[in-house]
Amino acid sequence: MSFGFLGIQFGFALQNANVSRIFETLGAKIENIPILWVAAPLTGLIVQPIIGHMSDNTWNRFGRRRPYFLAGAILASCGLFIMPNSPALWVAAGMLWMMDASINISMEPFRAFVGDMLPGDQRTSGFAMQSFFIGLGAVIASALPYMLTN
């Protein structure tokens, strides 16, 4: 149930570790990179409450939260493949925006999923497992570029 956070943190960690280099490779000056990064936190600030509200009120044949997991995962995967191969800086900046929004689309319903699925006496353990997978995903994904190139 919390395993999805491993993938979510992979996306965030790969994004955080590599986007600045991609921006520089595409011609961004070092002093302009912070303004390009502003899109990511602002996107999360806007997307998370909207998706949280929508997923609380969604009921269909796939369930309450699962459509958001699927949509976010597909869009984030597309962004992770397109961004490193971006032909221009504006494409890379757009992919950062799309990836961050997509990861947030998956992440917000995942937070509520444990509360939905576990009985009250197991919720603390469920949230602890979420934290474990968040940490594990962040560490592995942050080390992954080094491991793949050496």
C-alpha cells in the first residue's frame, strides 16, 4: 500500500539531482536556474489541495484514489523520459512543471490511501511504512546517476 512512495520519491530525487544540469546543458545561465525551479514548488502548492479534494470526492469502477495514481504515474514517466532529451530550455522547463504536477497528482491520494484502507490501530504503522519508502526511494534514486555512470 505504501510501496508507491518509493516510485514517487524516485521521481522527486531524480528531478532534484539532475534538472539543474539539464538546464545548464540547454544554455541556462547559473544565475537564472533558481527562477526556473520556482515552478516546481508553486505547482505543488496549487495541485496538491485540488487533487486532494478531487480524490476525496471521486468514486468510479477503479476506486477512489487509483485513477489519480495511474494518471500521475503515466504523466510523470513521460516527463522523466522526455526531460533529459529536451531539445530546448523551454521544453525542459515545461517538463519540470509537468513532472512536478504529475508526481503531486500521484502523491496526494497516496497519503490518504493509508487512512482509507487501514483500520485505526494499524494507521501509525502504515504511515511509518510510507516514511520508510520515502527515505529509501530518496537515497536510492539520489545515488542512481552515480551508480549508473561508474
